[in-house]
Amino acid sequence: MKTAILIVLTLVAQRMLVLPGMPSWGAVVLLPAAWVVGLSLDRKYEHPFLFGVALGLAMDLLLQPLVGPGGIAWSLASLVAWWAAARVAGRSPLTWAGMGALVAALVPLGRSLAEAPFAVAAAPIPQNFLAGVALTSLWCGLVGWVLYLHVPERWRRMRTRKLR
């Protein structure tokens, strides 16, 4: 339940980044990519495809005029990240950043391919594509760094000491 709430908060934050008046880089960063990377590196969940479809459809409902291609794109990214995570050793922040770059590259390309039959597909703009890959990679690297330093565990220990 806690994870579902955090995923919803991530989707709301993603929606807030694309509102008018926000910085232009907000529209290209993919905050939910950290969930795909974390799921892939954790290797406990056996159905990354279903998670990708659900995440993509949720992103479509929040951000896109056409519902469906996001599910295809995010499921593609989830499956490839799942496959790549099996071949990568470790969970370092650099691994998180690399996997985030992979997901950020696959989502717009998969979306373009999925939208092609509807004649609404547009090739990603190279500057936006590269900025999205770089910013999403930095975001996932930051999440990996926070987890690598065990910040949530340290925070819980600090809170329990204060309560005693």
C-alpha cells in the first residue's frame, strides 16, 4: 500500500512538472523511471510487463491525449530494463543512472513506434530526447545514491532514538 501511494505521488509530481509556467526541462524528465529501475534491480517481482503497462496507462491518463501507446512504451522499457538488470552486477548509483538512461531512451522511442499506426507519431526532438535521457539518468542516479547511503534506514534509526 505504501509503495502504491509513493507511485501515485510520483505520477502527481510528474504531472506538476509539465504544467504551464514550470521550467522547460520538467517536461522531459521521467520521474517514474526510478520505479522501473528499482523494480528491475530488485528482481523480486516476476511480471515487469504488467507493471510497465499499468505505469504507462497511468502516465497516458495524466499527460497524453491518446491512451495506450504509453502502456506499450513503458512495458517495453520495463522488459528491457528487467533483461539488462540480470546482466549487470551491483546496485551502485552508477548502475541506477545507466539503467535510468536506458529507460529514458526507450520510452519516447517506444511511444513513437506505438503511435505510428494512429498517424500522430512524431519523432522525438533530438535536444529534448538527449535532455530527457540526461536528466532522467541524473534522477535515477540520485535515487540510487540515496538508497546506497541507506538514508531511509538511518532516518528511521534517528527517529526511534529521539522517541526514546
